[in-house]
Amino acid sequence: MPILKKRKKKKQQTPSLAAAIAVVVTGLLLAFVLQRTLPRRESVGERLPPPDFAGLLPAGTEAAAGGALELPDTPQPAYVVAYRATNGEIALSLIAWDKRENRHTLTSTLVLAAGDLRLESVPTLTAEALGRGAPIAVLARGSAGAYMDGVFLIIRQGDELRFVAKTDQDGRTGIAYFLSGASVRHSEDIDFGDVDGDGTKEAVVTVSETDTHGVKRDVVTVYVLKEGVFVYDDELSRALTLSKSVFPEPTAPSTLP
């Protein structure tokens, strides 16, 4: 019988331990060199201090004493600053992070005036989260007369600031501007709350009149946010006005003559 010779199996070639270590070391060295030579970018979690607002605003402006309102943004926060310009106009400026220049820059300016609607003082700024799917509103509140403050509603849209619109009971649409304050017999107040429970806040305006006998009567006007516009809602306005009349808030005894 013929003798069959067994074929020898070739041994599989495996990289040596030294070669593997060399690859790892080379990769680490390359990563180190790239980290040192490439331009450094700020990470999302690395928060920088606020910029020098005076150096970014127009020369000679009078900024608000409260500084700037911070708005969430990436990789660095954005800021809204209120000030009085050299020509006397009250304005807001948006200062946002410029990714190309890798620093904060002034991106837009909005003058707080429209027809007869204006402020006499540099406003204080507060942020109002309007609810699910709605932008964060900036409330700019400043003096509008002897007893009243005026409140503008502003939102950020990209790198621009713009007024929020409002449609009144008569169907006319204009800028969302509200009064807030009180004299002896008259008061107005603006508040934001989810009145109808839909997850989005409504603007609720309460106007109070007190007669010579100290009896106060409240009229409530409710504006519902629809597609970025606060629209007068007759049903909610009637319901809250009725609620105020049935369950009035306690008042102190009248001292009116």
C-alpha cells in the first residue's frame, strides 16, 4: 500500500507583542501632537466667564445696573443687555458666541419703541419659559409713567431679537406690550401661567378699579399663545373675570374719602 504523507499545517502568522505596543505608542504620540498643534475649541461643558459687555456695546451707552440676562446656548451662553443709547433710545442687544471667531460678538440690536409704546428708563430683564414647544421670552420692564411700568415681550430668533405680537379683542394685531402698576383707585398687572392646562403659558392681564366706597372690581383679559402670537381668548377671559367676582381677594378697609 502506498504510504500517505501527512501535510504539515502552516502556522498562522500573528503580530508580535512588540509590534502591537509600537502601534499603540505611535497612536498616542500622534494624538498628543494633534492636540498641541490644532486650534483649541471650547467644549460644551467648559463654561467661560461673561464677556466685557461695555466693550461690545456702542460707545457711550448707559447699561442697566442689573447687567445682562443670560440665555441658554451652546457652546457658550448668549446674553441680552439693556441700555440707553447716546441718542436717548432704550434698546436691547443680543451678544452670542461666534463659532468662526471663537468669541462673543454683538449680533443684533432692538430699539424698545413702536409708535406710542416706549419706556422712559432702562428696563430690568427677566426670562419667562412659556412652556412646551414655546421659546423663552425676555420680559423688558421699565418706567412708563408716574404709576406704571411698561413691559415688552421679546424672543430670540436665530441671531436676532424680535418683538412678540399680540392680537386684542377687537382683532387688531400689534406688539405685545403691557402695563403694570397701581395708583389709589386703578391698578393693572401682567402675569403668565398655564390657565387652560395645555402645557403652554397664557398672558393674564388683570385691571382693577376701586370706587369711592372701597369696592374693587376686577376685569381679567387672557391671551393664548398661538403660532408665536398672543391672541385674545374670550372664553378664558370671561371665566377668570367671573371667578374674580365670585371669589374676590380680601382687601383692607377703605381709607378713601
